[in-house]
Amino acid sequence: MPKIKSTVVLPCFLFQEYTMQVSDLSIPDPAIVLELLEAFRRSKVMFAAVELGVFDALKTEKPLDELVTLLRCDRIALMTLLDSCVAFGLLTRVENTYSNTPVAEAYLTQDSPRRMTGYIHYSNRVMWKMWANLEDAVREGSHRWKQTFDFDGPIFSHFFRTDDAMKEFLMGMHGFGMITSPHVVNAFDLSRFQVMADLGGATGHLAIAACQRYPHLRGIVFDLPHALELANSMVSQSRVSDRMEVIGGDFFQDALPKADLYALGRIVHDWSEPKIRTLLARIYEALPSGGGLLIGEKILWEDRTGPRWALMQSLNMIVCTEGRERTLSEYAALLKEAGFRTVEGFRTSVPLDAILAIKQW
């Protein structure tokens, strides 16, 4: 079994405002059932606040009555939503005046470079509806695009029907990537590599993080042509733009850019095993001897009982894509089948772990 390193893993967050005192010790504590009964409501509070424009309206503090007029909402209902956001640490309130907390300002406002609003809109408008059909996804083992939206075609096309929708989603993933990518590139010593090509690199956050970590490294962002405008914009704003290049192409069909390190960040979990085998074989063939493949995915524990983020993401992949999350042993089996001989995993403290596979000399 391949070895896996680890940093300290943060404990799962459980919002337990109440502790149950059960006098009859033969009665199980219902806390987890109560927790899960309420959990989806908390997600929807944040989704609704973003959708209604609450956090953008509160770029400067405002009293409740002004917000009611600005957002065109019922006074009592909006007050209850805002107070819920206060309870969750997303807003602060002094008497009847509300303002954003730093975390809301960073991740939940439209003009923040770290915003995750695109992914939140996707979660609210797309995944929320698809997850309502989880039972059928489990019965049939397939995604729910057709059932939910009566839509056939590539798995992400429904959300990317307009350029603005695609840009907003990718910026949401960029905000997510700014949290996780530094941890992925710090997981292993990558100093021996000269050129990293991030396949499906979107806004380039992983390649940018790698070039920032390694001053000699050159980075390539390789993605579909319609994603290049945003990629070029984000790369040009980075302090390592002079060592970065953006190239268009399909990693399943087109020639891969020359590199001695390829990266796949949140890519492998999207696809079925036949497509994964095809992609890994193409990468292995393109790599020089001693070259590497860096994969960013959340790794399931070997007994498949956690971590919670990976389990929930695996179900999400089943509902929304062709794929799922895997254990390190499962990744190692796929990588070694493709020809890689050294496979190592690293658990981080963020919702993305790292795997490094090396092509033998």
C-alpha cells in the first residue's frame, strides 16, 4: 500500500447548539439526527443571502429598513435571514444596523478576488436541485442532469450556456483554489521540475501557486479554448505572469504541452474509469523519464468512513458527473496501471489533498 503523509486534519464542523441530557441511558443520544435534520437549512441560508445580494449590499453597513427597500424583501423575513447570518458569523449587527464580517467580505461579495459566489450560485441553482434526486442517483449509479433539467450533453454545459455563467463559476472555483492550491503545491518537494502544465487549469490558480512557491518553475495553463480569456486575465494579474503561458486544447484529444510535471486539480474525480485510464495513459506517454504527475483531490480513508468532505464530494460527483472520490490505494492502482512506479499521498488541512506519481527513469 502506498504511504501517505499528513498534516493536522481539522475536525469536522458540527453545529451543536444544544446538548441532549438523556436520563434513560438505554436511549441513544439523538444529537446527530437533529444535526442532520437542520444542516441543509443552514446551507440554504447562505445560498439565499448570496442570491438576494445581501453581502454586496453590505459592502457598507446599512440599517434593516434600508436593506428592506434595497433588496425588496419582506421586513420580518429579511430580518430573520440576516439574524441567522449573524448567528453563523457571516454578518454583525449593532441594534438594527448590519455589516459584513471579514469572511463574508472575502468570499461572499461579487468584487472580491477571493469570491466563491460562482460556486455558491452553482450549488444553489444546480446542485441543490440535483441533490433532490440523490435516491435515484444511488439506485442507478448515474448523474441527474436529464432527470433534473431534461438536458442532454456534456455534464457542465447546462451551467455554461452563457459566457457570464461560465466566468462566474470559474471565479468561484478560483476562490476555492486560492484556499487549497498553496497546500497542494507545498505537499511535496517539486524543486526538481522545470515546467508544470496544469491540465484543465481554469484560472491558473494551481500553476500560479506552484510558480510562486518555486522561483525557477515555468507554468502552463491548459484548458478548453472558451476558458482562455479568463485564464489570460487572471494569469496576467499574478506576480509570476512572466513565467506563465496559457494554451488552449482538450486533454482527451489534443497534444499535451511539453512539461516534466503535469497537474490535475479536481479533474480526476469528474470522470469514469475508462476516461481516467485514457487521460493517465496520455500523460504518462507525454512525460519524460523521471517526470511527475501532481493530482489534487480529497483522498478517502482506506476504510472509506471519511473524511466527511471526501464522502460528501464523492456523492456530489455521483449526482453531478461521471465520477467519484477514491482512496489512495485506488489512485495508486490506476496510476501504476498507466505505468507510474512511485505514488505518494499527502493529506492537507484543507478540502483538497495531494498525490504525486513519478514516471520511472
